[in-house]
Amino acid sequence: MTKITLVRLAFAVALLGTWLGCGTAQATDTPYLYKVTLVQAAPGKLPELIDLYKARAAAISAAGDEAPLWMRHSQGDHWDLMILSPMSSYADFYKPERISKRQQAEKPMTAKIAENIAWQEDLFCFGPALADLRKAFGGGAFFHVEMFVALPGKFAELYKEREMENAYAKAIKEPENFIFVRDQGAAWDIFTIGVFRDLKHYAESADVTPKDAEAAAKAAGFEAPSQIGPYLRRFIREHHDTLAVAVK
């Protein structure tokens, strides 16, 4: 690991200690590192690509790496799969012995996977404790993913807005979002994942009474439920929404 990378890691952890201190759905005091891969399958190759990723996950798990968590696009952005590979830290993930074992384990699938991908994007980010994420994914089969590029100088305010939306969700008894913060890679500064049992669970927020929604929004720091979206847009240059489902 280079000196520059170590400095960036220390700086990111220091910032995250300030920003990520609220709630199990957001992050712990020691942020966990993930590699997030978005892939779009070559035309007609998605089922084959899913099978290859399943084989790869089994192989790297047997070799000692954490199994990835993943989901399949339902509607929204153009990617087909989001794969979250647990790393813990750069130092742990890139230990020479782990690199060697991982490369040997995934080698039979590497070329075939590449042949079945039309587009790929990678992001290294800090996020919630792996145990918390696995627990949520274990009980969920429907996901809402929001990805953001902040306006210049607005990152901290964007992160705070994500916290405010979590406070609102908690007040109306909806699942809070897991928050991930970019370290390096693709352009996304922050992305969040909401985990739900199914589509019906995701839609339950529509059943909240206007009075309760108003009270929850104001308690979270918003002027009103209708102002949550406009308030968010003060801080973002780009925003992609995706609904996704568990991979069977």
C-alpha cells in the first residue's frame, strides 16, 4: 500500500468518525470498506453472468474471502447487477497471501465473466458494519438504491440530508437507509441502500397519515414531507434511483 493511500484512508476514517456516528443502519465507529461493482450484462448473457458470479462467490468464500452481497436491477438505472464485496480494509484485503488465494480461486471464471459484461463500474467506499448489512440482506428481498454526486462544497450537507431522511424513515417506522461514502473509483460521492421485505413493504410509507408524516418530517429537520425532495436537490449534481430484487 502506498503512502498516499494510507494518508487518504486515515483522512477518510477521521471524517467518517464525525459524519457516521448515528444509528446501526448508517455506520459504526470503525467504518467498513467495500468494493462495489456495477455491471451491465452483454445482450442475452445475464443468466449466464449470474451463474458465473455465483460460482465465483463460492470459490472465493472457500478460499477465505467474505462472500459478496448482491442484487439484480428491477427498474431505474442501466446496470443489471450490484455486487458488494466486503474488504474490511485495504491492508486486510490486499495481504499477499489473500491476493494469491483469491486469484487462484477466481481464475477459472475471470475470462468468462469478462466476456459476458458490456459495461462495468467499480467504487471503493466506506459503509456500515458487515454483520448489520448481512442481517438486513438476509431478511430482505427488495432494495431501493440511490446514488449521488454532490455539488462542489456540498458533500457534508448531502450526508446530513441522508441522516435526516433516516430520522424521518425511523419516525414513520420504515427501514433506515444504509449509507456508503466514496473513497475512490467511480464518481458517486454517496449512495444509500434501503432494504425491504418485498414491494408491499416498500410501499407502506404511502399508508402513513398526513399528520404523522408532517410531524416526522419536521422532527427530522424538513419543512414538510413535500419539501424533502426539493431540499435534497440543493446539494446534488446527479442522482440515480434504482429498484432491485434479491438474486435467486
